[in-house]
Amino acid sequence: MEKKKILVTGSNGLLGQKLVRLIVQENEYDLVATARGENRLLMTEGYQFCSMDVTNEEEVAKVIAEEKPNYVIHTAAMTNVDQCEDEQEGCDKLNVDAVAYLVKACEENNVFFVHLSTDFIFDGETGPYKEEDEPNPISYYGESKLRAENIVTESSIKWAIARTVLVYGITEGMSRSNIVLWVKKSIEEEKQLQIVNDQLRSPTLAEDLAMGCYLIVKKEAEGVYNISGKDVLTPYEMAIKTADYFNLDKSFINETDGSKFQQRAKRPPKTGFIIDKAVKDLDYNPHSFEEGIAILEKQVKEFEAQS
């Protein structure tokens, strides 16, 4: 029997890389990985790579029509919240227009579309949130992601929206940091850290998010799903747990609040997600934050051994 085909956008990014690995490993689907420019994944077997700029409508239409995927998982986005505030035109192109192009191409080719969204569509006054809670973004990034959601929900295609929170993990080549590695490195270098304790998030291991997206495809589950970690923690609590795990000196971690930081874009104070729907419908079972730290540690050691 011929395998169905998944096309992933943003395959050079953190989530994109984890999805490529997972889909190749599960070996149930053919895979087309796409990103702007060249393939940056070290793993080159088991899938096909195709250069695609999601902000180019003609390119999107051409690739989707030629590849004829059964599913598109759209991970490409501008996610730097302050950059979105400063570069609103660029943010619109990547976070809104690209979604419109992909949705149109999916409509024309009868493709199931899985869109990645964010806790930043909420104002953070009443978190943790369920899927049906009322969005009210307080940053341009949040607004752009909500506008994209509306494009998806108002379309005539089969769709799912996977909302997530504070994704952490490591890319091949260790090109990106995250809260765990940053805290570990800073304490090892004996730097004093000021970390907020008045914001709530559900830190999400990138592998868990990839699995959540994969399960949506596998079950062809339509609708909105919260795909995050199971713990709701403040960044300060995340830092303490990181220091505890690595037996580091916690006296370098100082508690502060969000008012001490001048950031260009507003952050919702208390988000985090209730993931009961994903657990029930998808059999989604994410790792705890401590388990996530252990997975990261193992990956870091593996990457260091390879290099």
C-alpha cells in the first residue's frame, strides 16, 4: 500500500528538525521537508528536501501542487516577540500572509492542514487556558498568530490548530539556546541571574510538541488542541529545577518580577495550558519538566561526542 505523504514547513527550525526525525523514525509516511534556502539537517536519509519560501505565494502553490501531500504541518513563523513588534510588515508576511497562501494551496489540492499557534493569543489574566477560552492578544506577535488562526478556521479545508507554550530543546549543531542550557551555563560561569517569578508558562519539550503534531496527523484529529508540557511553572521555578537537576549553586538565581524588564512587546503574565483534550483525543503524554531536562542533557552529551 502506498504511504500517505506529510509536508513540513520550517524544517530547519527547532520543531521542524524534531518532526523530520520523528516522522522518518516512525516510517509510516513519506516526508517532504521544506525550508527557505538550503537543508541544514545533518540527517539526510529517509525523506526528501525541497526549498520553499512560505512568503512566496507562487512557490507555495507550485510545491504543494507538485508534491501533492496528504498533510501539511506548518511550523515556519516569526516567533521573536520583540522582533514582531518592531518589524510588523515582516511579521505579517511570515505569520499571516504565508498561512493564507498555504491554506489556499491546501484548498486547491485537498490537503489536511496542521497549523502551529501560541499561548500569546491570550492576555494572560486567567491562565492556564483551555482550547475554547476567549483569545485577547496583547502583543503584535499574538495578534498575528490569532489572525492566522482565523484564516485557518474560516477556510473550507480539513484543519487542526496545535497551540503550544515556551518550547525548549536543542537543534543539531547546538545553534540555539534555551532556558535550561542558559541557566546551567550562567551558573557554571558564576553569573548572577535575575529571573521572573510572576509569570506562568507550560514549558514544552520540542520532542513532545513534534509528537503532538504527529498524533494529530495520525488520527486526522480536527479542531484546536493545546499541545504543551504538563507542568505549569514560573521561569524562576524552571531555573531552580534546572539548578537542582545539575546540582548547581542556587544562590546565583535571584527572584524578580516582570516590571523590572523593559521589553518592547508586552508578555501575557499567566498562561500555561490545560491539555486534557489532547490527552483524551490523541493519547498525548508529554514529559515532566525534570524528564525534559534529562533528555536535553543526554542530547547535549551525544552532540558533544559527535563533534
